[in-house]
Amino acid sequence: MCVKPKAALAGLETYTPDVAKASDGAPIRLSVNEGALGASPKAVAALGAMGGAMGAQLHRYPEQIDGALVAAIAAYSGCDAARILPSNGSDELIGLLATAYCDAGDEAIITQYGFLVFRQAITIAGGVAVVAEDDGLTASVEAILASITPRTKLIFLANPNNPTGTMLGRGEVERLIAHVPKHVVIVLDAAYAEYVEDADYTAGADLVDRHENVVMLRTFSKLFGLAQLRLGWGYFPPHIYATIAAIRGAFSVNGAAAVAGAAALADAEFYQRALNHNRQWMPKIQASIRQAGFMPLPSVANFFLIRFADDKAAAKAHAFLAARGILLRKMRPYGLADCLRMSIGTDAEMEAVSAAFKDLEL
Ligand SMILES: Cc1ncc(COP(=O)(O)O)c(C=O)c1O
């Protein structure tokens, strides 16, 4: 008999982000929804300044929960500092929530085209992922409510959703919360909240304040451009905060991430520039792809789907673009093999994409 991992892992589909290098030349990587403009210069400067000082401190563990970072997040978000928990990317919190609330065989609801990490986290925890069908490419509150059973422990809702770029408005999120039993935890994953300009949108902080079964997850990996450092945060009702803080890995947020994160939050100029860049390019690049005869789909985030005639056409477009050093994300793992997902990049990258689509023949 050989050693075997726990039975739940037999069904695990490993999450594999598409960060491969394109075939030749400098790859234009638009496959991972990273921030277009890099990191805030203030965050980079803070890292540089800490470099020397930190050199002498590398043998020290970081703060278990970095007080300055939490204070900066509270000032930025208006959230209650006592219930803000930083993490090693928001992915860490997705895993911890599944681990904390799924006993073996318990159910957690995910949406049809929802973020794949949810399913992975539920499986690892020993739970069962129950899929609520989307309405087109948007999460359906009706379908989520219809999927609830006595075994449901969690609902994972990315809002806006990755990879579809669609969102639910405040009214729909509130309707969901109103109809979900209080013993079910509703996870509002607002990784792309910073980009959303729709007046009907809420990332959910006020909903966390008002409901003891609602949590909000945020990240520094997108608009703030700190993906490499792995920094996220969650906002929780007190009892969920206590549970997640108790099972979070000790020192899971490293000192460099904490310093850079706090500095990034204080850089209003970079924040506005990143937002303006996205606001400017989203309609512009979509118009240019449409003009070339292809079909970009609406998005409220910093990425969008492009729908092709069929799976083969999408694969061919992916290969054509990769040969030009432009890497988009294939959507087969999400059940959308006729689509590719593209993030907004720099001005030069968007010009290159625009030119490539003009030359694309399928
Ligand atoms: C919906 C969603 N949630 C969470 C994450 C993970 O973010 P982090 O880098 O903070 O782990 C992503 C990253 O792509 C995402 O798309």
C-alpha cells in the first residue's frame, strides 16, 4: 500500500493560471488580469527604502497582523479596522473560508462561469461544489437561491466576476442576502472593485457591517499592481473574523507586502491614473476589435471576453496572437472555449493588439 492523500483530493482540478511566455519576442501578457501600469511608484519607493533597513531585519518574523497596513486599509475603505484581515493574496482567504465552513460532504455554491479558485478551494476542504447556472454570462440570484439545500454552507460570488466581467447591482446582491439562511456564509469577492464605475455597484463593505453572514474579499493584485507580493484582505463580521484569523497561517503576509501595500493605498495620483487608463482603453480597444470584425463582450473590470464563431476560431486566434507575442487567456477551463479573455495593458500593448486584430483572418 502506498501513501495516499485524503479522498477529497481525487477530484481536484488544479488551478493553472496562464502565465506562459509567448513564443518569441517580449510577450505582451494580457492573460492574467494584472494591472496595466505596474505598481504605484510610491509602493516601489517604499520597497526600495525598506530594502536597506530590511536587510538587517530579514531574520525577524513580520508582524502577525500588520497594524500600519490595517490602519491604511481602514482609512482607504472606511471599514472597521478591528475586522480587517490582511492575507497572502485573497486566494488565501478563499481557501480558509472553505476550510473553516465546509465539513466533509457539505455544499458550497459557485456560479456557472465563476472564478475557478472557488471550486478548487471547496474540493480541497472536502466540500462539494454546487454550480448555479448563470443567466447568459451574469450570475443569477434565482439560480443561486434554487441551489440551496440543508447542506449548503457557503456561497462564493465574484462581483465583478472573472472571467465574464459582469456584475450584479446592489439590489440583486441585497435580494440574495435577504433570501439566504443566516447559517450560510456569503462570500463577496470584489477583487476588481477598484475598476467599477457603475453607480449601482457595491463591493459589499456596508453589507458586511449589516449582516453577520456576509464577508468581502479584496486584493492588491489588480489596480494596485502588487500581484507579485501576494497581498489581499478580507472584511468580516466579528465571529467570522475570529475564525479566519485563528486558522490563517502565522505570518502569512510578509513585511515587504505590508509596506508596499500601505504605500500604494496612499498614492492617490497612481490610483487615479490607473483608473483613467482603464476607463480610456476599455471602450477604445473594444471598438477597434469590433471594427476588425470580432465580438468583444461588455465588462466593468480591467479585462473582457472576446467571443469567436466557435472553439476552433478562438484557438486559431489565440495561436495567431501568441505568434505576435500577445498572450490572451484560453477559456476552455471555464467552459467558454469559444472565447478568449484579455486584460487591458499599456498604451503600446493596446496599439499592438489593435494592429494584430486588424490582421487576424479566421
Ligand atoms: C475573482 C478573483 N478573486 C481573487 C483573485 C485572486 O487575487 P489574489 O492575487 O489577491 O490572490 C483573482 C485573481 O485573478 C480573481 O480574479
